[in-house]
Amino acid sequence: LDRHAAKGLATDVSRRCFAMKGLSAEQTKARESKASQILKRVQMSLVMIFSFFGIIWAGHPFLVVLTMVIQVGCFRELVNVRYDLEKEKQAPLFRTMQWAFFWLAMANSYGRQFREMGITRSFTSQLPTPVAKLFTALEDYQNFLSSSAYMVLFITFVLTLRKNILRYQIGNLIWTAAVMVYIVKQVQGATMLIFSGIFWFILPCGLVVANDCFAYICGMALGGSLFRSRYAIEVERKSDEPLGITTSPTPGGRLEIEEVKQGDDSLIDGWNRRHRSDSFYQVEKGHMIEKVNGDAGVDQLSEKQGKMKIELSKKAQFLSISPNKTWEGFVGAIFCTVIFAWFVSAFLSQFQWITCPQNELRPFADLDCETSKTFELRPLPFGLGTYRWAQLDAVVLACLASFVAPFGGFLASGIKRAYGLKDFGDLIPGHGGFMDRMDCQLIMLFCAHVYFTTFVAADISAEKQILVLFASLSQEGKNHIFDQLSATMGKTAQCMAGK
């Protein structure tokens, strides 16, 4: 035998041996395939985690680049959902305009963020003088240039409309606009989070990953044991014939009764027994054998006036569009994520590289800053130890990661179900595409940005924006502002002296 034939023979023998232990060759093959998929998924997860740590070590600008790459990948996968090759051939420049709209939105979003944070000034100072002047001119006219580009793209789209594919073109334009809001607008605050301190970027992202893992663990350990949906089925007796189902109210989904056999023994009121096997629940009690497909079990049997009432319960679904999600996983993950957030935020708060903001667009920059009040140690009541305000912020972010972020995944599941997709892509072995990994992260970054700007850095952000605007003025404008401030401060001092 050659090497390939010997390997095939060994695999076949292995499958047959497993089949002797209660598994068929097909079941063995399916389990081997599932095991290899899990192994591949774990391997790629480790690669992604260590790659992310490497990018964090490289610094703030590289995290911004990573965010851009993820946005490009997500946009590509979402617009491909509605891709129709035959109709695309009839729509001139449509694919090109989709990407032109996207890059225009990206340039406008990032340009505005960099300008508001004052990063563009530090960037232009590193450029040669002629290039710096050109870049400054483009920055000054960014709003006009982006608006002009949008008008050109809008007119071009209208001119390329074709009568026989109007519905497809208009539908895809609306879909493209919705995807840009979802991918660009929702994530535009990520740049501010990164440059305000990597802590505010990696903590929300890490909490989403932790919540996903805790939901899986809690769902596997407790799924169906705490939350169950209950309903009843009435079965009418017919002599010498199988019992027939007369009504089947099933709020949790239709229950399929494969076989019901009538026996001589009378039913025992209140009898409660449930036994689980791999593919069905089998309930047996002398007079009757019942097979029920899926995760359901008989809780109670009773007989009255020739009719048998079967009260059943099954694992309560959290959402129909995501049937693998359980209430036990959702609730359990909330508590686990909050506890995880409290301790991991305390650990991250110790490192200046994580907590210090960066005000310049410089890779591998040395960061040295005074510890802000958010990361200062404070005593707990009754001498129970110390804590940081950042830990309380982390608890709030953990609640957002538990209550809000999962619905990004549910939306992605709904899109895949609507268009008959298993995954959005196959770029990441064992995981799918960018959207399969980032569906919850997108909405979480939006929540983290809103929370940070509202409750953590509201005053700091306002002061920083004033300084950035002042730095962008000409020397004459700066002198004029300085004179006005001096006059205002002088009047304030006179009033205070008079009092």
C-alpha cells in the first residue's frame, strides 16, 4: 500500500472501531470533522489574540490602522450579501461607486476626528514644508471637497440607472448607505478612544469577547435547566388504534410526536419522568412509549373523560433568529462579565502605556503622564481595600457589553438567515469573515465612545477642543483672542477686588 492508501485504510478502521462502541461510521466522521473544526478555531483564536497584543505594543497609530482594516473587511462582506453577478454586469460603475461612497465616508469621518483631536497639526509638522502646506490647504477645505465629491457621485449614480434593474440599483444604494452608517458612523469614535488611552479601547473589546465566552460556558452548563417554556397536548383514546392528536398548542415551536402506543394500564395522574438520549427524549411507562424530537420532555400525564393530556416543557429560546442562544447563557454571562471587568480593569490600570493618552500621531512614542483621577487608588469603605474609578467605569461597560453588544450578533444572525448564509466570509479559518467576529464589537465601540465622552472626559474634551481650535488660528487671530481674554480676566479681577 502507498502512504495515502494506508492512511485511508487506517481512518476507515478507526471509524469502524468507534462504530462498534455505539457510533456509526457517519457519526464518527461527523464528530471527527467537528473536533477538527474546534481545533482550527482555537488555533486561529490564539493567533488573533497574540496578533492583537502585538499591535497594542506597537502603539496607538497601529490600532487605528487595524480599525480601518476591519471596517474595510466588514464593508466588503456586507455589500457582497446582496451581490448579483448578472445584474451587476448591467449596472455600469455600480461596484466602483459603492467603494467610492465608502472611502469618501471614511475620509470625512477620520479627517474630522483627527482635526478635532489636534492630531493633524502634529502630523503636518513632521512633513516637508511644501507637502505640509498642501496638506493644510486640503484640511482647511475638507468640508467643501468632500461635499463636492458626494455631489459628483450622486449625479453619476442617477445617470447610470437602468430601467430593467431599477429595483436592484435603488435597493443596493439604500443597503450601501445603511452599511456605511453601521460600519463607518458607528465606529467613528474608536479613534478618540484609542488616543485618549488604549485602556478605553481594549477594555470594551475585551469585555465583548469575555461575555461571548461566558455566555457559551453558562449556556452549555445550565442550558434548559432554569428557563423552560411549557405547553400541553391533548390526545384522544381510540380503541385498537394509535392515539390521535386533537390539539397541539405549542408557543415554543411545533412538537412532533413520532409514535404513541396505547396500552392496558391506566395512566397515573401527576407522573413525572424524563430521560434523554442523543437524538430524542424517550418516555416509557408500561402503557405508552413516546418519542419527541428535539429538546423537550414530558412533565405530567393525566386522563379525563377519555382524553389524555400531556404537559410538556422544552428549553426556552432566547431569540428565534439565534436558536443556540439560551436564557441561562445570557443571564449567567452578565454576572461573570461584571466580575471579570472589575478585576481586569484593576490590572490594566497599572500600566502607563495602557492608560496614558497620546496627543501626536507618532508610532512607538514614549508615553509619560501624570496619573489621572480615574486611575488613582482610593480606599474602600470599612477598610475593605482599595479601588479605582476606572473599575466602576468598567462595571458600566460590562453591563453594556452584556445587554447591548449581543444584539449586534443577533442582527448579524438575522442577516445571514435572511440571505441563506452560514458565514459572511472565509478569510479567518474556523471563524468565518470579519463580520462574524466583529458583529458585537461595532455597537460596543459606539456605546463606549458615548459613555466616555459623556461621563469620563466631558470637561477634558471641551478644553482640548478649545486648545485645538486656538492652535488652528492664524497669529493675528491668536493675538485677538488673547487680547479679549486679557480684557475679560481684567474685568473679573476688578470685580473680585471690589467685593
